[in-house]
Amino acid sequence: MSNLEVEPQEIVCEADSSALSGVEILEPRLVPLGGPRAMTVRRTLPQRGRSLVGAWCFADHYGPDDVAATGGMDVPPHPHTGLQTVSWLFAGEIEHRDSTGAHAIVRPGELNLMTAGRGIQHSEVSMPDTSTLHGVQLWTALPESARNGAPFFERFVPEVYDHEGARVSVFLGSLLGRSSKASAFTPIVGAQLDLPAGTRIQIPVETSFEHGLLVDSGTAFLDGALVPVGSIGYRAPGVDRIELSAGSEPVRAVLIGGEPFPEAIVMWWNFVGRSHDEIVASRSRWMSEVIEDGDPAGLFGEVNGYDGSALRAPELPLGRLRPRGQPGV
Ligand code: MN
């Protein structure tokens, strides 16, 4: 997925004292993906007051979306640097093409993970026979040690297992003694949790991790706090377990977490870097090498098989982009 906001706003992170105790609710904002009949996503990360949960730096939740009414997803080739895109669906199928040559169909319950490293481009289009599109797209920020590496794409289908009556799929990192085989570069967790109505479960967690519960459906409680559908319930580090419960309806949610990301990042459009000048350089290379020259030998390579033009980068905001990080880090 691309950040298709016409004027992507820089969001300055501010410390929030409510994060020091209990559960903090991060509410989504609605963002149209672009086009005359665009589908709209609910974006919870980044937002004012919280840019990251562990290395997770971006969270879009969408659907169930009636493709006949909205046109579904059609995101032309666009770049990424310094991050991983994590595509995780509940319903529907998306065709992925990228400049490593990867061509994959993203299906429910199957992780599609694209590690951008120093630079990649990709397109994402819902499949013609998809009538309902429903899922999340998440990004992780790559640490300094991994962010300049070569791009690559991988798929991983996690086992679904039972935990106290809930179904759990760990698609990235580790949880409950289970680990994903997909590449992770920081201590992290990403998992789907399905709770039958009326159930309550305890999940032992790493005390050094912070966590966010992104609720897709049902009446979900995180450590007793109601987390509305589309919102993230945030839990700071320092606890060795979290409690989830479902009200009168089953709950489906995605748990993200990890050690607080130790590096300040500069995030703008589809780039994660470390400085204003680096972002300017990434934008410049995208515009000159891809949009103007169509040079397949450039940093972002080329995407084969997409019917249409690559996305132009938005104009940079006035002033310098400032780094963001954890409150207090
Ligand atoms: Mn993308």
C-alpha cells in the first residue's frame, strides 16, 4: 500500500502522560486511497502522540470493503525505502508486483512481506474476482543495520494454533513460544487473534515490549479497557502478560508489539529515513529515475506487468522534516 495523501502531513510526536499507565486508545483517521471511487482506510499509525509501537510505524485497516461500490484497491507502482510492508488479509485477494521480480497473490491468512532495504517499488491491485476486501497493511521501520540492504520479498503461512480457546497466528516475530519464519530485524511480534464471544485469555508477553491491539471486529477489551473497532489499544512496556476478552460477539484483532525502536526516524510519504536530506534525496531519485527517465537500472528498478503509470511523489512540505521517535527516547 502507498501513502496516497495528496499532502502527507508531518506529524510531530509529543509525549503523552496517559501512556505511562493503563491502556491508551489510538483512534484512526480516515484516509482515501485515491481515485474517483477510492476505498478509504482507517489509519492508526503514525499519529500525533505516537509514531511507533515497537518497530511498527504504519497501520492501515480497511474493509470489509464492497469492491463493486468502491473500486477496491488499485495502487500504481510507488517506492519504499527503509521499511518492510506487511500485507495481511481477512478477505479478498490482492495481486502484488515488485521490482525484485516478485509477483504474488496475497491471500487471507498468508503473510506477504516486502523488505524494502535501500529501495524497491511495487504495485497492489485487488483481484478481479474479489468482491470484498478486508485486511491490514502494516509497516515496520528497519534498523540502521538493515535499512541499506538489498530489497527482497517473501511469503509465510503461519500455523493457526489454540491458546485458551482463542486462535492465534504469529505472522512476524514471536509470541507464546511460536515464531514466524519471516525475516524480522528487531525484537517484534505481529499476530492475528480470534476470540470466541465471551472468552477471556491471558497472553504472556516480553516485558521489554510495548504492544498495540488493533481491533478488526467484535467487542474487545485489553486489560479491561474497551478498544473500539478500528482503534489500537496501546500498552506500554513493563508488563509480563496482557489480558484480552471478547464481549457478546467474537473478536478478531491484530496484536503488534516489540521493543521500543531506539532510533529516531524521519518518515514522509513512502520513505523511512534518518534525516530531511535523505528523504529529499530518495524523492529526487524516484522522480528522476522512474517518473522522468523510466530507468530500470536505477535505485528503484522497475515493476513489470502493471497497466498504468507509476505514482508521482507529492511535493515536499515547506520547512525541514523532523525526526520522530518514541516519547521520551
Ligand atoms: Mn506500498
